[in-house]
Amino acid sequence: MNRFRLTLSVAALLFPCSLLGQTTAPAAASGTLRSQVADLFRFGECGEALCLQVNASLHGLHYTPSAQGATKSLIDFFTDAIGSSVSNIPISSSSGSVTFSMLGTDAVQSTISSGPIFAERARTIGRGRLVGGLNVTSLQYRTFRGLPLDELSFNFTHQNVGNPVYGEPEFENDIIQVGAKIDLNLVVTTASFTYGLLDNLDIGVVIPLVRAGLSGTSNATVIPFSASSPHAFGTDANRSLTSTGSTSGSSIGLGDIAARAKLNVTKDRKLAIFGDVRLPTGDADELRGSGALSVRALGVYSTRYRDMSPHANVGVLVRTGDTQKNAFLSTLGFDQLISESLTFAADLLAEVQIGDNAVASPDPVVITAPFNRSITPTNLPSSKDHVVSTALGFKYKSKHGVTALFNALVPLRSGSLQPAVTFTAGLEINR
């Protein structure tokens, strides 16, 4: 008889409104979450990024070309990083609970611990068996390549409108400096199903529901090169060298669906090949998916020493998106049966980017008159998006077969967009 495992997240039970209640952005926001990032650079009523209403007919749009380039870079940086993060959120193991092997017509238990939470082990669940799961993962993003998201800085330079020499007339030396703070959070509810097609072959599907929340504020300052500068925020009657911006919105919907399979290739059940394909079913413009297909292929090794079961996953992640890079993947860890009911799981996960960054930081702008000076457009780091994290979790199985799980995924190296800690909590019911 098939055994069905259902994983119910504690977070889903306690906070159902946060998962299902907010389906649209607040009334003040407009457009997709991706487009709302640009709201941080809109000041005043003219509707364009960095459009100035003072002397609008002469100087109102002189920063817009710079804003378009820099804003696009910002949006590319963040939305691509978010999409990659969403599509690569660790999902529960396809054989995380007790596994079985067929001895003749009988299913014989082949593991004793509740297994890893995110990593794969080589053993399959057993022919004819079905495993279902429902997990919730919460992410509160804090850094981008190590830079705190409340310390973002941008310098926008003037369009070269006069003499071919950049900096003539003199007001071309004026700069608009913007400091921004961004708050990004995701709640991902993942339903997964794994079926033992053969005793050594599992197939499955993973279906995520993603709630994305975005908010931010910005403070802009015109830094005039001379006292006669024509540039200012506000209106002709109420000029100001400073202004503020903000954005806020949320979105909920389907994320990137994954189809996966695991084939055990040795008689001792210690080696397997695992792969999954993540489809671009999540809306990238609403920050719920990567917008491109990705494929993950892993070699899996696991064994058992008394009550400890070490495992290793090594492979590659291939992304088809133009602004996303491929990566080498590795996971090393173990799950330890502490008592008959308690399992401890620990893993070290690494993702090493292959090649240079697909989206480059904007180059410095050189103004030549009245003297040469270089303006750095942003403090966003240009380092590669290598990511190293550690996962620590527990599974507690009661006498009635109900297992509670909790896991914390802590980044050790902050590449790309990173949360401080990624939490997963839930319940497992084995029948």
C-alpha cells in the first residue's frame, strides 16, 4: 500500500492571511513590482525618472538619459537576482523521510533516520510509493553582494547638451545623488510530490506559490557645481535641492514549477543521479520567478555509519536566461539520529558562478571641464555571485507518526541577493 507523506508548514497554519490574503499591490503603487523599483527615482509630478520641474522647458529632462541607464541597471541587478533567488530556493528532499526497498513483494525499511531537509540522499523511496509535501520558506532579503539594502547610493550625471567637451556649460557638472533603502521579502509555499516508479527510480514535481513584497524609500539631493546652478526639485515658486521618493507593493501567484527525477545506479544504493528542470512559470515582472528555464544535474552519494548518514551532492546548474549565469553546485552534510524520535540535519551548500557577471555595474562617468573628474554611478559591488550557506535543522517524530521540522539556512558568503536567515518550518505526517 502506498504511503503518503503530507508536510504542513507551521507558518501556513499561523499566518494564512499573509499567504492568501494580499493579492494586489497597495493603491498608491502602479504597474508590476519590477516597474515599481523605478518609483524610487521619480521626484515631483512629471512622471519621468529624475525629471526636474524647475526650469522644466530648459533643464527638466537633462538627467533623464542618465536615469534611464542607471535605473535599468538597478532593475536588472535586483530583478534578475530576485528571480534567481526565487527559482533556486532549496526545496525539500525527494526522499527526506524513511525510505523502502522491495524484497520480493514486501517493502522493507532501508533507512532509520528522518533524513536531510534540503539535500538529496542516494536511496529512493521504493517502487509504488508516493511522497507528498507542503513546505513554507520565509526570506527577508538584507544584502546585495554584501552591501546592506538600506545603504544603496547612486550618482546621476547631467546629459552633455552643449559644447562637445563634457562640462561646458558649467551646469553640466551638477550631480543628483540618491540614497535608497529597499525592503524585499518572499514567502514561498511549496507543494511537492514524488512517486517511486521503480525500486531505483523516483519521479516528481514541485509546485511553488510565491508571495513577493517590495517597499522602499529614497532621498535625492542636487549637488550644484556653482551657486548659479539652474537645477532644483520642486517648482519654480518653491525650489528645493532635496526631495524624497517611495514605492510599495506585493504580488502572489505561481512560482517556477520543477520536474525532478532520481535514479539509483548501484546495488548498494549509495550512488544516484538526480536532476530537475525548473520551468519559467513564475511571473518575473512580479518577482515570482526567474523568467527563464534552468536545469540542475547532480551526482549523489550517501552512506550510513550506525546512526549517522553522511551525504554529498555535486553537480551543475545551467540557466538559459541572458542575464543569469551558470554555476557549479555542491552540498556536503549528514543527518544524525539523536534518539528514536529526533533527527538532526546539517549541510554546507555552495554555488560557484561560472564566468563573468552577465549584468555589469555602470562604468564611471568622466567630466572633462573645467577639470577632469570621475563620478562613480553607484556603490553596488561588482563581485561575482558565489554563495555559500549552512543549513541546520531538526525533525522530531512523535509516537503517532507526526514529525515536526524546523530549519535555518544561514549565508556564510553573501553573493547576489541574500537574506539574513532563511527559515523553514513544518509538520510531516507519515501514513
